[in-house]
Amino acid sequence: MSLPEIEIADILSADSGLVSLMASMRQSKLDYIPIFTETPDDTFVKSSSAPWIRITPIPGDDELSADDVRMIEYPRVEVDFWVRDEDMESIETLQQQIYDALFVNGWSRYYVYRYADPDLAGCTMVVNKFEGYKVKGD
């Protein structure tokens, strides 16, 4: 079993359509896929690096038990991405590609929100929260 944020990063990194779209929008060309499981280094965090994705776990321990044995767990993650303001029209496409990739892998989005990032001028941050479904023993 891998950590939920690592599983999500692997799923999204393997989505060639998502990776290609992000690369086509980015001003700074990169030789790696900017999908992180923690906040990237300050030298990376600038509008020319957008879009990039950050995946973090959401605290909690939702589960279903039978006979005092944990049977099903519901891990949760937050999938944030940043887009330069001039690429706002691409938010829906990026958001849908992320949703589609995670949905077919058993993750369901239960929250979405976006706002101008006060810490990164010229960028909008999009927040997505997803819940998975893990049968113990799988």
C-alpha cells in the first residue's frame, strides 16, 4: 500500500494528456513533471512555472468496521494547482482532466474552489479535495 498522496501523484504523472497540456501552458520549460507531494522550493514558485500541481493528505481517519476489524478506509487528499491569470480559460480543462484521471482510479471529488493566490501575483490557485475507497486487504 502506498501513501494516498504518492498514489495520486503517480496517477496524474502517468496522464500524458494532462502532462502535455501543463507543459504547453508553462512559460518556463522543465525537464521533469511538476507534480509535487509537498510545497515546491521557493526558487520554483513563480508565475512562469505555472501550471503545477501539489498533492497533500487531509487529516482524518474515516473508516467502516465489522466485528471490530477495519474493513474499508476513506483516505482524503487535497489536489491544488496554480494557473497564470492569462490562462484562466484552461482551468476547467485542467480540472476536468484531473477529475477524470482520479475518478477512473476510485477517487471522488467532494470540494472545489479557486481564488487569486495572495502569495503569488498573477496566479490563481485551484483547490480540489478527493476521497478514495480502500478495502483493507487489497
